[in-house]
Amino acid sequence: MQQNNNVTEFILLGLTQDPIRKKIVFVTFLLFYLGTLLGNLLIITTIKMSRELGSPMFFFLFHLSLSDTCFSTSVAPRMIVDTLLKKATISFNECIVQVFSFHFFGSLEIFILILMAADRYVAICKPLHYVTVMSRRVCSVLVAMAWVGSCVHSLAQIFLALSLPFCGPNVIDHYFCDLQPLLKLACTDTYTVNLLLVSNSGAICTVSFVMLVFSYVIILQSLRNHSAEGRRKALSTCISHITVVILFFGPCIFIYTRPATTFSMDKMIAVFYTLATPLLNPLIYTLRNAEVKNAMRKLWSKNLVLEDKR
């Protein structure tokens, strides 16, 4: 369907056109992206190398950090480079690839967060059945289903994007390609496509958020039957998960569950869940999790010992 379009590339306006502000954006988001890479790769490496972090929770955290890294990478590098250009353009094919990768890793993060909530529910509410229910094989199957589900969701986004005819306007008032800004450029009535977008991305965000909130309410209620130490540890873990859920889903629901209208604040809200949340996730999970911090210290000490022996 691409050959029916007259548009071969799009112009991305970015966050600002002011030269001074573009420099500020470049420095700020370069630091954000480098921090995201460093933090998430540190978690990935620690979980992979530490035998102590072999529980399902850390298995899911590994995949969350992986999805965070890829999710941010689908947007951040190009956005950072575009701030150095007078005119930022992206080809039609590159735009489609960005839509796919952005939604793939974004939905993967959503599914992993659901699995992490399910893991905490079984661990806290059904502790005697935890080893059986959350076995390594079950966790691997669940993660594989998350990857497949993310692929299906992203292919649906691609189908919607390719169904839109573009015959003239090619200026996207955004810093990356997504269906919402693309709808404004289509040379056709986009009511049906927008309805499908809301029923797809919007439904995933809203239903997942409701499921997560409901599950954590049940978990928090069940903590009343635990000892003070067990309640403190479980509460600390749940609070970190709830924080991630609110920071990620709040902006997503705002963007993807409304009619095809855009607001001036949309780009800044998008920055929050495309760049800020992937940076905050490793901070939240490492600073609030004693097991991860202890594993990092042991690996660091082990590396220092090896260096001294050399």
C-alpha cells in the first residue's frame, strides 16, 4: 500500500525549533539516554551473572530492563541526533519501522509488568504454591507469550499505519513517528482508524492498568496476615512496582485513550514515558531492592579481587 502514497519522507518538528533550546534538549536527553543504558545494562548484567538473583521476580526484572533499553533506543538516539540538524527528516519506511519497534517494546513492557504483578501475587498470597506455580518453565512460557503478544500488537499498528493514504502534508509535529500524529497527515477520514487505535493501544493501556491496580490492592490487603518483617519487605517491593505502573501508564492512557485530537503538552508527556520512565525504572528497582544492591556489591568486589590478582 505504500506505493499509493505521494509522501516518501516526513519532517519531524521535534520538541522545539529554537536553536538554544535545541542545545538544551540535546544535552538533557543525551544524559537521560546514557543514564538509561547504564542503569538497565547494569541490572541486566547483575541478574545474568549473579546466582543469588535466580528467582522469577528477577527473571522478569531482567526482561523489563531489556524492554526498557530497547524501548528507549527506538526513539532516543534519532531524537538526540535530530536536535543537531536544521531540518530533521525520516523516510516513510524508517517511520514505519519506528512505529513497530516503539509499540513492540512498549507493549512488551506492559506485559512484563503484568507478569511481575502476578509473580508478587503468588509469592505473597499463595506462598506454599509459589515454587510450583512460578517454575522456571512457566516463567519462560509467560515471557515468550509476552513477546508474541507484543509482536501481534505492533503488527496491528503497522497495518493501521499502512492503511492511511498520504498525498501532501508531511510535517509531523512530534519528535518521533506514531499513529496519533500520522493521523493528522492522512488524506482521508481517520475516524475508523482512530477508533481502532483507541480499541487497540488504548484498551491495552487501560485494561492492563486496571488489572495491575486491582492485583496490587489484593496483595496489599493480604499483607495484614503477614509478620512485621515479611510485611515490610513485601510492601517495599510492591511500592516500587506501583510507582513504575503509575509513572508509565498515566501518560500512556492520556495519549492513547482519547479522540484524534492533539494538545501542546502531548510531546512533553510523551517524553515522560519514552525517556524518563526507562531511566527511573533501574533507579527504583535498585535503590529499593536490597537483594539487587547486595548482588551488585558482591560482583563489584569480586571484580576488584580479580583485578588485584592480575
